[in-house]
Amino acid sequence: MESEEKIRVFLSDFDFQVNQVGGIFKTLERRESAFGKQPVSSEMVESTGYWLHNLYCAFEDLFKLVAGFWENSISDNGGFHINLLKRMRTEVKGIRPPLISQETFTHLSELRGFRHVFRHAYAYGLDDERVAFLLKRVTKWKEVVFNDLSRFRKTISMSVPQ
């Protein structure tokens, strides 16, 4: 397959994963309106935590797609998750622009931290206020993140003849 065709396939996969992220954001936006109504059940907190966890996992799947296509190596050693996130804010000169800005990196790093807590919360549960706080923050920075993704896609697609 020619490189032009490979980039088209990459862009299709990229668009699919961005749509997955968008779908999770829609679910979280519905949850945010429910959080405005008191009282919030522990099941709602746990379910919202699950969707926040899934949001970061969907972003990480997107990062793996980008790293795998453009750099051809993803090592799964210590610090994998933070190193993958750092790589996405980095331009690879002559290969690809950064996927995300420093601002988006900061937001996603906070979400990455929550994902870690969520995976290990079976012994003590989730903090209602922390989940509500993070939910509100996540829905606020949605546009910033999608602007970064759109900028990246536009830059890559400009390299493919129409």
C-alpha cells in the first residue's frame, strides 16, 4: 500500500477513535446534568467514575494509534502511560506535529491520575465530591481537546492529495 493510502487509512482510524471519545463526552455531559440534582447515589458516582475512566482509555487508544503509525514503537515499560501522554504533546520533527497542546496535556494528565485511582478504588470506593469536580472540569475542557485533535487532523490531511 502506498504511503498516501496508508495515511488515508490512518485518518479513518483516527476519525473513528475521535468519534468514540466524542460519544463518551456526550455520556458524561448527560451525567453532569444529573449531578446537579441532589442527592446523587453511590451507583451514579461509581458509574460516572467508570465513564471518566473510559474517557481516558479512549484517549489512550487514540494515542497508541498515533504513536504506532508515526513512530512504530511503543514500549510497555515503567511509566508507559505518562510517557505516552508526553509523546502526544511533542512534535516529531519531519514526521508529525504534536497531537495535543500543553493545556490539553495538563487536563489529560489529571484524568490519567483519576483513571489510576479508579482502577484501584475497589478497597475504598470513590469520593463523590472528587468525581463531581472532575466531571465538571472534563466537560469544560472538551472544546480545547477537540480543537487540538482537529488541528492535528487538518495538518496530516493537508499532506494527502485530494
